[in-house]
Amino acid sequence: MDTAQPSLPQISRRACLKTVFSRLMNAAVMLLALIGLLHLGAALTGEYTVPAFKPLHPAQPALLKNRYLILSLNVQDSDSPQAHWRALQPSLALLHAINPDISRWITQLNAENRIVWKKQATLFNWPVLASYVWQSNDLYLGPGFWRLQEGEKAAALAHEYFHYRQNRLWMIADTFVEAVSGKLSEYGSRTEDEAHLYQWYAYQAMRMPPSDIVQGYFSRRKLYRFVLTPPSPVE
């Protein structure tokens, strides 16, 4: 009995699908291998550590008052870097009280002219208050940063300091995995989770409630389970 032979278009279609599937499998294997190498490199380069916060002492009335004030409302985009630096001093004083390592880092960046006063800064169409770019070792401060309370400024700088201390290979691996999985967005990532937790601890040390932005991030990412105690007010 004669059997029907597959037509040429059918053969071509099957060969094309087989080729596409094979290439996808090769790409997936290479992707997994790259992710594995990045994580291995991060493990071999060691764990990163960050200094803990020291709670703000009740016997520091000026700092306790300033944490809720906005002392930089007069800052203009056209102001000189020196004027911006002077406006940063109240929040640096708070950082010096709760975590001197961070204030020293900011001071060093300023001495190296690595603090960039951005007139417009966005990420995923969100306004960027502060952003540390580890590739260039620059700290960007957006216009919205100057509209924050001094305690909020200090906590935002603590967030960026954490990025500075993070393992670079781990950051790349984490961002890569988040991007491949389709989860890399304004909603956050594991890299951002850790920085937001550190920022939350800065608020705890200053004994003030976190900003709405930080609380919103915690809600979206369900990070409250990592916080042992809420910020306690100073009597």
C-alpha cells in the first residue's frame, strides 16, 4: 500500500521548529551557566558587611527636632555644588550620630566631586530622590531629595550607602535573574529589598516612622516580617 509522503512545506516547518527549539535550549543552558558563574563569583568574593546603627540619644534635642524639619526648601537647581553641600549638613549631622561610616562616605564622595546634583532624575518613570551608580562611583541626588525631611534625607543616603557596600557580582546576578524572570520593575528586587531594610533600620535609629515611599515598598514586597520592632518614638 502506498503511503502518503509529507509535503515539502511540512518538512520545512518541522525542521524550522526543531532548529528554533534547539537554539532556545542552548540559550537556556548558557543563561543558567552564566547565572551560576555569577553566583559562584559572588560567593568566592565573600560576604559584604555593613555597620549597624546606633539609636539617636534623647539628650540630643537639636537632632531630634531637625529630623522632622525640611531645612533645604530654599535650595535651587541653579545653586552651586557648595550651596547644595551646605544644605546637606543637617542630614549629615543625623547620620554622624547614628552611623558615622555613612557620613564619612558622603564626605569622601564630596571631596572627590562625585556627588552629582541632578535637575531631572527618573527610573522606570519614577522620580529618583537619590541613586548610587557603582559603575562610576557617583551619587546622584534629584530635585525631590531637597523636599524631604532631614531624617528622610539621612535614611535615603543610608539606602545608597548600602548599595555602595553590596557585592557587585551579587548585584549583577540578582538583577540578571530578576530581568530574566520578568520581575525587574519599579516594584523592586532582592537587591533593593536589602537596601530598603537597611533604610528602615536607619529610621528606627532616628526613632521616626519611615516615609510613605518606604512603607509602600515594604507593603508591595511583604518585607515587614524582617523587621523585628517598629521605630519607637522619643519621649
